Amino acid sequence: MSMFCFQCQETANNSGCTVRGVCGKSEITANLQDLLIFVLKGICVYGVEVKRFERIDNNIGLFIAKSLFATITNANFDDERIISLIKEGLDIKKNLKARLLSVSVQNEFYQNIPDCALWHSENAGDFHEKAKDVGFLSYLDEDIRALKAFIIYGCKGISAYADHAAILGFEEREIYDFIMEGLAATTQDLSIKELLGILGKTGECAVRTMSLLDKANCESFGNPEITRVNIGVGNKPGILVSGHDYRDLEDLLKQTEGTEIDVYTHGEMLPAHYYPCFRKYKHLVGNYGNAWWKQGREFDSFNGPVLITTNCIVPVKDAYRDRIFTTGMSGYPGVKHIAGRKDGGMKDFSEIIRLAGKCQPPIELEQGEIVGGFAHHQVLALKDKIVEAVKTEKIKHFIVMSGCDGRHRTREYYTKVAISLPKDTIILTSGCAKYRYNKLELGDINGIPRVLDAGQCNDSYSLVIIAQKLTEAFDLADINELPLSFDIAWYEQKAIAILLALFHLGVKKIRRGPTLPGFLTPDMANVMVEKFNVKPIGKVSEDIKEMLSGN
């Protein structure tokens, strides 16, 4: 096989892509990402040891987080930028080794670790050859491979959220410390029991990181509020913003204010409309399109420039190749990349803005509005109303249907569940999974919409806060005593971090679909089922019956 990648839900045959990624990445890109992770592990091995003697600057932790973020599914396909990260990582690793030797000159182990020849290489082929030896197949024991993959993918999700928070000025050293410890642990000869312990700590760190990002977003942009979002279009040229990075959207809105250019959100940027900070911009017209996997058609019909701020980007079509831009840790070969901020200023989106002025307005895909903004601050403001509705049995059950959307037809399951649920059931959602049902006419219960959208995938944390507060309101001992079930979808590694966070919080009764992770062996999948009561989705009618009965 020329590559091996099994990190996403759509991996070939639910076992691994071996020739080309289903996501579109080439064997070279896949192997370079493996090599980057290998270099990051080396940094972490040295970093864990250096921390015993002296403080490590947050910049190293943030570099690790950003680099892991670049390897998330559909984030960065640009080989040259990945090689640049590898080279920077090798320099960091070399400096950490020197620091370690300077404080531990008597330690023969540190002195005998060889340098890597790639430090001095300028030949991309050297990187490609080395990459073939350091991927997941280098772990020979399949169960050990599965658990180490689980830890690494959890760290990838944590890193994405840590990067989002850092962009807003919020960092915690403990998060970077754990990422170092987690990656370093995957280089060690540990037992299954020991790896399960690291996996548990990964979930704990995921909770901490999502909490930090929630704080960063709310303090930066205000607490989300119930908002009606337009899904039609105006008659002015527009710029479409996709991904997850709110700071990029804010920079763009400031630079387009007072122009004759409208701005639209796409995919996971939809929840920006819920924050007071963004609602003050009248030229933020609405949300255009749906989840990430439909972007080929939607970017074509939009007519104007598209800014990709994070994952998910799919292989770019010629129809819009000359008007799509990436920024942050996203990248695609041949696509223009907007550089980062300098000295705390804004990113320069002037090229995008100039191009927008020459484009036609978007072609309308649909009309109407969708309602969102039900993060924990807003829902808890409605707590008394919700508690009363539960006590009077107007609301009999809550179903958490958050997570990722994707291309497979099996994901129609979630639309069918939403349609088939009794009208006394509330759906709590976050992430792009909501596009499977957030435009359906499902009605409300005493004025409470039956679909409560908390926001982006990281706002799954918000749903847990809501559940915890409802547990207190009903004077229950455990979150699992609530009339609450989890029927969640996954696609990439942020969803893995969220699952581990739910494990750490003691949440049971979790259905996971469309499939359980392909990187889990049958034995490790059974461990997840037995230890955490995770189960795959089944038939819609049977799953609904089971969930409503508390199973």
C-alpha cells in the first residue's frame, strides 16, 4: 500500500485508505502528515523531559497544537506547507534536545539520541521516503495501534479547539502539557490498561479545552442568543466564509463595513449569527448553503469569493478555483493563502474584497429562516419553562443529535430520526450534523423549538452544561437519570475529542454513527461498548423505541 489512513468516518471500507484518501488527499500528503506527527512526537518526548527541569514556552505547545490541527481531515492538502511545519518542528526538537543536555549533562540516554538527517535536507523526496516508516502501521500490535490512534486523534481534536481559543487570546499551559504527555505516551511500550488511562486523561483535557473555548467565544463576542437567520440572498456581491474561526469573520466584517459587499456564513460558521458581536454588522446577510460536503455545488453557485478559515475543505473545482482562499491552518495546493496577523492586528483581506466587487451576486439556493442560539446561557435562561414542560409531560425526552455531517447516504438516518420522533421530544444539537434536520418544520413545545441548536461542534460542551444544570434542577444524582439520550454522528477528529469528553463526564447511553470508528479493533470496540455503553446506530424505529425507554 502507498499510504495508510483510517482517521475519519468515511475511510475506505471502514478500515483504511491505502491508495488515496476518500477525503481527496494524495499518498504524498498522507505520508507527510504522518511524518509531521512523528516529528511532533519527538518534540513531545523531549518536551516532557525538559519540563522536569525548566519551564517550556507556550509557543512550543501552540506550535504542536497548530501542526496537529493541520493534519485533521479536510484541513490542509498543501504539501509545501506541511514540509515547512516538519522543518520548523525539527528545529524545535533540536533546540529541546540541546536544552535537555545542558541541564542533564550526565545522562547518557539523552546524549546518545541521534540527530535526524532531515534537519539538513532540502529534498522533498527525503521527507516522502522517511514518512513511509513512521505511520500507524509501525505499531504492530493492532489493539495497541487502536488505542494509540484513539489518543492521537483525541489530541488532534483538542488541538483544534486550543488553537481557536489561542487566536482569541485564551491559553492554558495545562492543555499544552497534556498534549505533550499524550503524544509522548504513544511512543512508549505501554499496556492496554495504561493506554486506557491516557485515553481517560485525553477526555478530561478535551472537557477543559472546550470549556476554555466557550469562555473565549463568549467573552470575545457575547453570549449566544436566540436568533432567526436568513437563508436567502441579497442583490449585492458577496463573500462566503466557511470553517470555524470567528476572529477571521470579525476581521472581514470590519474591513467590508461601509462597502457594497455582503458577507455570508457557510457550514460551521452559521452560529456566528447567534453572537451579539456579529449581529451588529448589517452586511452579515445570512447563511448560504449547508454542510461542508456540499461545497462543490454551493461554492460554484455563490459566484463570489470564498474564504476557508479551517477545515473542512474538499478538492477544489475549476469552477471556483480562482476565487477560493484559505487562511489559518487550512491549505490547498494552487489556492491563495491569506497570511496570519502581525503584531496583534487584523488579517489583510483586501484581495478578497477587491475580487468580490467584480463578481455577480450569489444565486439563491433557498428561502426562509432557521432558528438557533440555544447555547447554555440562553437555554438556562429558559430553564424554569423547560422544567415546567417536563413536569407537566409536555416534554418527555431529550435527544442529543450533535456532531458531524458527511457524504454517506447512511446519514439519512438522522433526518429520519428527527422526523419520526414523537412531538413531545426535544432535539439538542451542535456541529454540522444539524443540517440533516435544522430546516425541517418540526414545530415547538410551548414556544420552545423542538430543535435547539447550541452552535459549532465544540459547543457540544454547551449541551453537557445544559444537561448538568437540568440534573440539578430535577434533584437527580446523575446526568444519566435524565430523560436524555445521545444519538450522535461523527466524521473527523474533533468529534473523537468530544466522544472522549463525554466518557470523562460519565455520560452513558451513547449511540454513535453512521459507524463506530474504523481504527478500533473488534476487541477495543467491545471495550468501548462494555466500559462506556457506546453502541452503533441501528434501525430508526428500533433506536427511537430504545432511546425513549431509557436505553
